[in-house]
Amino acid sequence: MKWSRKHLLDIQSLSAEEIVAVLDTARSFKAVGERSIKKVPALRGKTVVNLFIEPSTRTRISFELAAQRLSADVINFTAEASSLKKGETLKDTARTLEALNADIIIVRHSATGAPHFLSRFLGASVINAGDGAHEHPTQALLDVFTIRERKGRIQGLNVTILGDILYSRVARSGIWALTKLGAHVTLCGPSTLVPKTFEQFGCRVTHDVEEAIRDADIINLLRIQHERQRRSMFPSIGEYISLFGLNKARMASAKPDALIMHPGPINRGVEIDSSLADGDRSLILEQVTNGLAVRMAVLFLVNGGGSLQSE
């Protein structure tokens, strides 16, 4: 099945075939990144806007570099330096950018549904780079791409997502992507952050970290989303570390070929010990590299696809 969507707004609405189409395209772009000349002219003459109304470093830079590798013109737009500070609405800002002939608008916003809202009236393609605690589709795509590259498959793997599930858009997108591709997903963390209601997503929920990692092929760690919590969801950071932090002792009980992932930024010594984050079972830097290829693939596909020929 070929990709035929104009926008990438979430993972929930994608089919397994559409997810695989992105992964297969990303594999081609990863090969482009290993050449001496890393640019392809796929988006030459197109304008890509990074419309980031919520702070971001790695996602914005990844999208910016991805667009540049595809030979697009890139405009970076942040709320702090925009008319949004003066009271302009998101809709007016986006329409102004479209009047400048923007072809693709990448949106990160603290409000759930902001990219979906913009997609309803903009002629440009809209890509969701994270909306509130709802979804972060390209992070999920790069995660499953990384797992497939290292394990050769997604179907039948045991993937544990450990940490703040309730407030995590990464978790929601990841759950959709993994379950659609046939993985068995276990969620673990404090009961206040991993309620049993997540079993409705087709996941197993446990609050016992040793049980959660024992049979895992992949352990995907998430940081605590303090900025999205209305109140503290557990007594202290120290208690979280003692009950749920991934350290060498806990990792010793995992499968010998279990691998560790983290979307970043990492809180070293909280969700993971530095020795594990920097160890040979960590895929954290591979995720960053693969994120570039996946975002190139997404930009390429929402623009209608075409040739991957280098310049």
C-alpha cells in the first residue's frame, strides 16, 4: 500500500501498511545519509516551516536538517519571537505563513489537537511534531524503525514502556505504532502515572518494574513530564528512582539481548543510570540518527513522494 496522505497528524489513524511505508522509505533515506553527498533534490523549491509554539531542541533541529537534506527552504518560527506574543491567534499565524507559500508546516503546540485544527483549513501539509499530551507521531515512527533495524522485526517482540505514561505523547504514539505492528506492549510506572485504563489500548499494565523488564526485548524509558502535571504524581524523585529507576542491578535480571531506548532528553540518575545510557545496549544515539531518516521520509511522503536521486 502506498502512502496517500497529505498530513501526518497522529499514529492512531494510520494502518499498519502506512506505518511500514514510512519505515521502508526511511531505510532509503538512511542510506542517503551514509553517502558523501547527503542531499537529494526531492523538495527543491518547496518551503518548510517549523512552527514550534512549545519549546523544543532535538525535534526542531531534526526536522530542520531533514528538510535541508531534501533541498527545501526552511523557516524556523518560535512563539517567543512572533506575533503570538502580541495576541495573534494560531489560525492567523498559520494563514500568514501559508500566504508566504509555505508547502509544509510542522507544528508543535502545548494544546492537544492543534495540528488537526490547522489541517482543516490550511492548503499546506501539516505534520504533528507533538501536541500536548496527545501524540508525537514521528517519535513513534523513529522508535519502531530503530527496533526493526536492530531486531529485524516488530511482530511478536515484548516491548516495555517504563515511566510517565499518563502525560506522555511519546507513549501514546508508541503504543499505537507497536500494537499495530504486532508487538506485545507492557506499561510500567507509578500507579498514578500508569492507570489500568491503558489496558484499553491493548497493553499489559504492571507497577512491578522487575516483572516489567524480565521478558522485555526492548525497554523504552520515558522521563517524568513535570511540566504537564498539575500536581506531583508521586512523593519524591528519590522514591521514583528507588522503585522505577533503571540501574545495573535491575538490568541484570533482563534478557541478555534486551536493548534500551529513550526519546530524550535524559534525566541521568533518575529514569536511567549514566552507565546504561552510554552502554553498548543503549540505542539512544541510534534513535537520533534514525530520527533524521524518518523525518526525511515523512516530509517526502506528505509532499507526494517522487524520486530519491541525489544531486
